[in-house]
Amino acid sequence: MTADDQTPYAVGMAENFLNGCWQPSDAEVLLGGTMRERHNKVGAAGMRPAVPWLLATPWTTQSILWVADCVRITDQVLAEVENALGASPTARLMRTYADAGRPCLASADRLWRQWQDAPAPAPSYQQVQDHAIAREKDQKDAWQALAVASMEQWENDHLTPDDQARYQAASLAMIAPHIVLLAVITGDLEPLAALAGQ
């Protein structure tokens, strides 16, 4: 399934779900729930690469690695049920979701290796002091500004335009199958109406 097919397939499944043409079996609900539980477990462990400072949203490298983790987890769950549920609509939705994120795998592997070899440096005590004095900030704000600048510089040095393009395309293509999978898991069909245009 190509990237162009992913959203229309998910929208079609949303329409089928809403119209009663498809009702996920208990086994399919459990399958989707297993995927979600494993995604949540990895998410609870924290974003990779771990950094000693907090941001309001993950930075692009962390997001690419998260997408890659989701793809691998979904592939693993599907491999475990290939014979029993591999042809089910929920399994196909999961495959659609994973395929949407798959282009990020090569970027993720390379970026992770590069981070392990040379991570973005945390600001030194002296840098924080100098920055705080020069800009009349408190130390916490100075630390944050320098940490963000360090991460931005690391991404400028390592993140390619192709990495950015793959991530943007993948994150958009994963939305529709994710919405339908959440409806399968939770039974909440309300978000499907907007997806299906009803």
C-alpha cells in the first residue's frame, strides 16, 4: 500500500464502521489494544534521545525515533498474530499505520547512531552564568535557552531535508489510520464522523 492509499483506506474503514458495515471482533479489539498498550509502555519510558531538560513538545529527532518505535512495535504485534488475525480489517489498519511511518526508519537508525556517538552538549555551569548575566535572565531561563540552542545546532548538523520531509509525510499519513484504530480500541466513534466527512 502506497502512502497515497493510506488515508483513503482508513477513511473507507471509518465509513464502514460508522455505517455498521464493519464491526470489529473482540479479537480485533484486543489486537488493537495490545498495540496501544505497547506504544504506551515505550512512551512512558520517555522519549529518545533522553535529554536532561524539558521542552513543551518533542524535538524533531525525538519525534522521528518515536515514529520508528511505533512502526517496529506494530510490526511485532502483527507478526505475533499473522496466522490468526493477519487478514482482519484491524490488522490491515495496523499495517497501514506502520507503513505510513516506515519511511522514517532509515532516518531514525542513523540519527540514533549519531546521537550516541556525539550527543548535543548540555550547557556548562559557566555558560549558564555568562548567559544569565549578559541577558539579565535567571539561571533556569539561561539554561533552557542554551539547551534549546544546543539541540537546534545538533539538528542543524545532523537532520537532513530528506529526514524532515519523510517525517512530515509520515506524521500526516499516520493520522487517519490512528484515528480509526483508536475507535476500534475505545469504541468511541465520534472522531470517525469528522474523518469520514459525515
